[in-house]
Amino acid sequence: MAQLTDLSVAAIRDGVASGEFTAVAVAEAFNAQVAEAQAALNAFIVTTPEHALAAAAAVDAERAAGKVLGKLAGVPIGMKDLFATKGVQTTAASHILEGFIPPYESTVSQKLWDAGAGMLGKLNLDQFAMGSSNETSYFGNVISPWRRIGKDGGGSDTAPLAPGGSSGGSAAAVAAHLCPAATGTDTGGSIRQPAAFTGISGIKPTYGRCSRWGIVAFASSLDQAGPMAHDVRDCAIMLEAMAGFDPKDSTSLDLPVPNWKATLSGDLKGKKIGIPREYRMDGMDADVAHSWDQGIAWLKDAGAEVIDISLPHTKYALPAYYIIAPAEASSNLARYDGVRYGLRALPEGAGLQDMYAATRAAGFGAEVKRRILIGTYVLSAGYYDAYYTQAQKVRTLIARDFEAAFELCDVILAPTAPSAAFALGEKSDDPLAMYLNDVFSVPASLAGLPAMSVPAGLDRQGLPLGLQVIGRPFDEQGVLNAGLAIEARAGFTARPERWW
């Protein structure tokens, strides 16, 4: 039998249910992996081996008693530290929330525990989910388990690589087999881009499919939880457990949760795949372009008809996003004032306004401050109509582009990111270069559409590249099926060579 830490979510769940191995043995194996890798990868902010073991022991007891087991019984997972976890520190990777212990559980994490999953720990991320490289965390950079092939074609370049962001800890932990699956959140690509950088799968469902209640807010009209795992089937299993209507979230979809895993099919006969001409940009990375062409060929092989489509307002998506998201962030982050919870900086003789200023200056990182300032500016009385109102109009036009495209095709295929993983520090001094990492992922986020990244192969430096499938609202099944067709033909089995 393969090592327990090499098994998929489905294999762990089925093995525990059949008695092939115990849930406790699985939890112990993953706890050991986490402990061995933490110093090198820094994927976790807090580890919770006792939570994983307690959940596993409960599953083993239920099986011994002949009870029906949950969909994730015996599966230990990583929880992005944006989800409130009762009794376990939740920080959003920010100093301003360091030491905050929620007295409540987020809806998504509670659903996962109810399904039998256990928690290995709280995963590192970009502070308040603002970033594309996991370099903005107060608790240090996450290091990708991947390394470039040396320039001479042999050995490895030891320069540490970014795992992507903001769900970089989730991506690194799954890629390094520290957990079989993890939760992520996606505001403008924060599940899909890190999945592409680390050679794993991740899906952002339709906006409202997973509850936002108990998730630390960044941009409330964009934030959406989703799973990250090794393959499409595991993502489907995880998403079934995470999704569902929640009356505590006013944007939650009151729709039944489909059985996505049971109806997975890589047969795309009769389906039409749209290829947006605006995504093939000047100066596009040759490896990314080749990967996209391969993906088109794979979907044709799966029986699909490939057609050319236009998304004419694509070029305005990134600037619109970087007005709307910071505007919502400046509103959401106003609650961190040093009064009710989290950090309080109180200079001697300070008044209330001085305390607010000192707390936020000490608690927020540079990128968070930058986005708050941008958001506050575009919402100010003199500039609201010129920036924020215009950006919302552009958002509507982008959504209409997708509506028109989906009259012609069933799903859309595009690259996930404009490049493979870059080195830590390579783009951190240039915010605009960093923001361009989201160029292919932001449009689907603005339109609230389901979108998934699946690994498609390696570039010439031996690093993973991802392909993105975008679907109609509520059609996670179509996205998963197209992802499965790519996965079957890509045959991606590469994994990072262990150096940690």
C-alpha cells in the first residue's frame, strides 16, 4: 500500500470506511509530515495535531459502533487562517488579529467537521488575503515546495519560490503532501493562481455557493470559499461538504447541493468550449501559450467542439477589480480599531483617535495599508463617481460579456496565470507587476462565475502550469467535468522533489 500521506481524499475516506487502516493512523502520519516540514515551508501559522487526532478517534469509534460515516470521515485537512475556528487562533495572517481566539465556528469549517474531517492546523496566507505571492503575511513567507531546474539544465536552483497567493499556505501544504486537501478563499484568483503555481487543483464555486459567514472579510461582493486538492475528484468531494445555503449569510444561494462527484464525467461530446481571443495577449509567455494550445487539443480529444469567442471588456477587468476590491476592503477593515478585539496600541496620553491611528499603524502590513488608502480614496466624496461608480459599471459590462459568450459555448478555457511561479522578492517591490498575476483570474471573479485551475504540465524550468476552466453560474459540474477531461489527458504526476 502507498504511504498514507500519498493517498487522495477519496482513498483515505474509503480506506477508513473499509477498515483497511484507521483514521488515527492517517492523522498521526499527516501530523508527522506537518512537523517535519513546518520550519522549511512555513505553511502553517498554528498547528493543531490534537484536533486532527480527536476527530480521527471519533470517526474510528463511529465505525466500530456501526454508524454511517460522513463524506470526509477520517480525512485530516488544512484550514486557511481566514476561517474562524472556535477555540483556535484566527489571524488572517495579520498582527492586528494576533492572539484572537474566536468563540464561534465559521459555517464552512463546521460543515467540514460535521462531515468527519479533522484539522491539522491553520494555514498561512497573504495578510487579509491581499497578495499574490504569500509575502505579505505577518508570520513570514510561505516557501513553495517546488524549485526551478538549474540554468545549466541540471540540479535545482535553490532560490525560494512563491507558492502564489493569497492561499499560498494551502497550496504549499497540499503540494508537499502535508495534507490531502485544504480550504482556500478566492477574491480575484486566490485559489486558482496558487493551485497553478504548485501543481494542484482548486475550484472557486459560483459566488454564494459556500457561506461567507465566519470568514474574515476582504471584499464582500467577491470573496468565495473553495477547496484545493490533488485532483478534480477530491475537489468535488470537498466542495460537496463545504457548500450549502446558510441563513446567516445574506448572499448565500438557497439551492440544493448537487452530487458533483457522482456525476463526474470527462466525456465532453456535444459540448462547446470557448477560447477568448482577448486572453491571448502580446508578449505572452511561450510556455503558457503552448500549455493553452495543448489544453485546446485535449478538450477536442474529449469530444468537445472548440470555438472562438470574444470578451471585449477583458482589458478593463484588472483596473476595475483594483478599485472595487480595495474600496470594499477599506470599509470592511474599519472594524479593526483596537476597541473590541485584537491588537490595541495605546500611546501614553493618547485619545481615541490617536489609539485608532496607532493600532492600525502597528497592526496592518504595508500592502493592507496601500489597499485601504486606495479604497478610501476611490470612495471619497470627490472621486466616488469618477472611480467606484465607473468600476461598478465596467463590472456589469464584464458580466454581460460572459452572458453573451455562454450563449455560444458551455465552458471557457484560458490560462490560470500569465507565468509559472516566480522567486520570492522578484516582484514585491513593484505592486503593479504583482497585480498583473491576476489578469486571467479576475474577470470570472467580477462576474461571480465558477472557475477552476487544473495542472497541465511543467514549463522549461520544471515548474507547474495550470489551465483555467470558467463556467456558467451554478454550473460547477460543467467546470469539474472539463477539468477532469484535461486531468485525464495531461497525466500530471509530477511532484516537488523533497528538499525540506
